[in-house]
Amino acid sequence: MARLGEIPFGRYYGSVDSTPLFIVLAAAYYDQTGDLDFIESIWPNIALALNWIDHYGDQDGDLFVEYHRRSEIHRMESRRRKRRSAASWRQTHHA
């Protein structure tokens, strides 16, 4: 990803499942320790993680987090535009 300029730094150690894993580990920590004070202290981060999953991570609404590189997203958007354009052309010329 660094070589393609998709990230602004040389090495990338992230993963597509880091955000859901954070939520699962917070729940496991609470189950093991009962430390509600800690969970309350990180609750804003948990809420942001859940929001990210709902609005950005699950791109097709199937309840799974998807991952696409920027180049793949641009390619998919280009295909979508071409399909819409072709469908529009067919409707106007074959109606």
C-alpha cells in the first residue's frame, strides 16, 4: 500500500478486522474483570468503532466488514458509472 501511495507512511500494520476486534476484546476484558470504570472510560471509542462499522465498514449491508483498496474502489465506481450510462443509453434508444 505504501508503494502505491495509498497510505502516507512507509509501513502499515493495520488490518481490516482491527475495529471489530477492539470491540470484541473490550467485551472479553469486561467479562473477565468486571472493570466497568475502564469500559466507561473507553466507551466513546467503542461507540465510534460501532459507528464506523455501521457506516463505513459494512459497505453492502450484509453485516460483514468489507475492505477495498482505493484503487479497487475507483475501479468499482468506474464500472458502476459505465453500467448506469449503458443502461440509460439502452432505455433512450430502445424504448
